[in-house]
Amino acid sequence: MDKKESSIISLNLDLEKIDENVLSEIIFDAEEIIRQYIVKEIGDKLVSDLNITIIVDKNDKITFTIDVAFSAPKFLEMEYDNIIDNAIRNAAKVIEERLMMYVKK
């Protein structure tokens, strides 16, 4: 099962002010949001092999690519795709909020 979702948001960022430290902090916060959401929805004892990958490409724009995978028992009968989608949406909101501090004025 391979499902890709993408959204493009143009923020008119001042890219000169967004350095590696800023991007590292944003990635860390996004990973934590995803981790917390999945653990809250499924339970920390039932989630294993949680793998969160966030790739940032910074050229004339900034692109974040987020990939999430984990293992959980099948007996839970949960909509795992929905949980992952919601976790990524929450992380995307945090990323956007953090980047809004660097909009050109």
C-alpha cells in the first residue's frame, strides 16, 4: 500500500533568515507532534518500529517531505492510514506556524 498526499503552500518566506538550526528545530518539533499523536491514538505499549522521516529541500523554496511508518497489532481494527494522515496534518500545521515567523515583510 503506497499512498502519497501532497499540498503546496506558498508563504513568501525570507529564505536568508532560515538557516540549518531553524530547520532542525522545526523538524524536531514536527517529529514530536507526529510521535505524540500516534502514541495517543494507539497507545505507547502497542506501537513499535515507529519510523518518522522528514526531508527538507531548501533551494529557491523550502519543501518538506514527511514519511511515517509503524507497526501495531492487527486486532486493534483501527484506520491506521487515517491516524498517519492526521499526524502528518498536525505536523504540517506546526511547520507552517513556525515558518510564518520568516515571512517577508
